[in-house]
Amino acid sequence: MKQKVIELWPEIEWIKNEELREKVVNCWVYALENSVLSPDDLLKIPFSLLLKDCTITFMNHKRTAVQLSVEIAKIMKNNFGDEIEIDMDVLIAGAILIDIGKLLEYEIVDGKLKTSQAGAILRHPFSGVAIADRFGIPVEVQHIIATHSKEGDLGKRTIESIIVHHADFVSFDPFKA
């Protein structure tokens, strides 16, 4: 399963800290092993069940959000220099993990992918933080998972979380009907 995760997420190699990189892989292995979905399913299922007739896949959306996050951070660092500090490992790990909890939200009913009752009442930012904590992911990364979606709107986001939050919505909002 570890090799499948690495194939799904070539961006994991962008994390320079080897220990953090391994923890991120372990989170994904755990989530896949406890999901109704296989790694291949992530290449086919729509990235959101909230969008009617969505043809953008889960992994296409996820990898786009990670890549956007990195590019935004690079541009900010280029333009603002020492005025801004961005921890790229935290940013990349957080971007890769923001939707990991979704793997535990799904169920298959009559051959169709649906949000389970647990997924409806305990959304993916919460289950994602639980997975990340289980594997010793730093709180700075857990913060990104917790605050990337609307659940984070009432809190103060770190710079890494602000970037990932906006990259996630930039790759989501254009597809809303």
C-alpha cells in the first residue's frame, strides 16, 4: 500500500523532512486501509459529492490544490522576501493531508458512493486531524487540516493555512453550479 500512496502522491517527495514525509505516507496508508475506497478509486471518483455531475477526480483536485499552494508560497516568498516566513514542509504536508478524512466519510450503497452518517456529522477536517494526530503529525500541519474548510472560518489561520485554504477553494469554486 505504501508504494501505491507514493504513486498517487509524487508531491510527497517535495517534503524535505524525511520523518514528516514518512508520517504523511503512513497517514495515507492508514486512511486507505480503513476506507471503502481503493487507491485506484481516488483516480476515478469525483472530488466532491456536493457537485452535480462532477467529472474532476479526487486526485486531480487534490494534486491541483497542493501544486497551487506551493506556487502561491513561492510567489509570495519571491515578492515579500524576509517579510514573510513560510514553512514549505508544513505547507506541503498540510495540503496533501487536508482531505484525508474524506476517505473515512464515504460508504457505498447500491453501488453508489455516498457520504456516510458519520461523514455527515463528523466532517473530514475533524477525522483528518484525528488521523494526523494518530501518526504524530506536527500541530502546525494539523492546524491546516482543521482550518482548510469552512470549519476554520472562525479561527485565526497561519500563513500556511491561509495559502492552502485559498488554493483548495480556487480549485473547487469554479466547478460549483
